[in-house]
Amino acid sequence: MTDNKNNPFNKPTDHQIKPRYVDFNISEKSPLYWHGENAFNTHFFNAFFTTFPAGEMFFVRSVQKYRHLINNEELQQDINDFSSQEGNHSHAHDLHGDVLAAQGYSSIARDNKFLDGALKLFNKVMPKFSLAVTIAIEHFTAILSHQVYASPELFVEPIHEDFKPLFLWHAAEEIEHKGVAYDVYQAVDGSYSRRIIAMVLTTITILMLVFVRLAPLLRKDKLLWSGRTWKNGMSFLFGKQGLFTLVVPHYKQFYRRDFHPWDEQDYHFIDQFREEFDSGRFVNNIPTSATSA
């Protein structure tokens, strides 16, 4: 964290966190394979994105638990805006889960019920470690969001028009609020060892969880045992230009003692998104509106 008294949270000078509510045109009529017409790529994101209804509310609870210890007015406002954005994300991906259920993918609702219960218990039993896990996962979402905007030819351009706005909107807002949970953690705890343990355990858990959730989706499409599907999928994730390969350098920054999310100054990546939203041209001219807590 910077020592600059005028910018204690190391944020870009023109930075703001702006909660935005968007009505997306995703429905059961949307294509099953919406990422490059590829089953593995699509279901990887389906499996990951549909953890967000439970996950985003876990983040909010983790941060809100300690807001009474925050004396900085700017950070208090950031907590409000962070919570509003995450609530909107949870709602949007809950609707995404409903679409998948309507398309016949029944495992998502069952998995999410279990996940939501487990995370609520986690918040109750281990609140401080929950906050550490939150900043670890927020780092994951921040670096993946960074990659969405850094390599649109790989991760945005192949997306069907029904889903592309959801991708861009969520990634942009993750970049906007990527430092909030970390700043709260530093204010109320700041333990380096707890932060690192949380990241190691979170990394293992996320990888396991996504693949556990991915399997039933591929099984329904009779692709679970398809060697070609898995070969292409591993290339998408771990190949030279793979999603996980590209984020490794950014991921490793978290393990530095002096790490802060805004060490990566990528706020300018979302300038076009912010301009399009504010001018009303986002989401294929579907009306948009901003909301706040």
C-alpha cells in the first residue's frame, strides 16, 4: 500500500466504483455453446460463473463483517459500492444459472445450494479467514478480468453476442473494485501468513471446484469421456496462450509482502466500456441504468 497521504489506497487518480444494473438478453434460446461454439470453453465458464451467486454474497458478508472497524470515509463508500456491484453480479449470474437449468443442466442448482450453505457457515465460523479468502478470490477475478480486456481476441471476440455484454460488464466492475476487500483486510488484520495460506488453499479449491462442476455439464452433452474435448480444453486453459498460462505472472504478485491490487494499473482498460455505458450504448442498445446502495 502506498504511503501517499493523498492516495492511501494506490488507486488511479480518476478512479470510481460505479454500481450498474443491466438487463442482459440471455435466455434459454441462447446458444448452448456460446464461447467460440466450443463445448469445453463454454462449460468451463458456465461452471465458474455460476459459483458467483453464492460466492459474491460470501465476499459481501466477509467485508461487511468488519466495516465497523473502518474509520476512513473513502473506504466506507468503497465498501458500499463494492457491495452493490457484487449484489448485481450475484443476481445476473443467478439468472444465468436459471437459463442453464431451462436448457437441461440440472446440476448447477444442486451444487449452488450446497455451496451457498457451506460459505454461510464459513463466514460464521471463520470470519477473519473468510476475509482472507475473499481477497484471494478477488485477486483471481481481477487477473482474469484483466486478461479479458488485455486479450479480447482470445477471450471476448469468440463469445456469442448474447453473452458478450455479461463478460465485459462483470470484468469491468471487477477491475473497478479490485482493491476494496484488500484494503479492508489490511485495515483490520493485514497478516501476511494468513493471506498466503488463504491463497494457496483457495487456488487448490477453485481448480477442484470448477472441474467438479464442469464434469456434469460435459456428461449431459456426452462429452465427458471425449479425448478431443479435453485435449482442446487443456490447450484453452494451459496452452501457450491459455487463460491460466497468461495470468501466472500477475497471479504470483499476490505472494509479495508489499503487494497491492492496484500495483497493476489497468483501470484505463475499461475506458471504452465506461464511456459506452454512460452514453447508453451498452448491451446492444438495451436501456441501462446505474444503481447504488
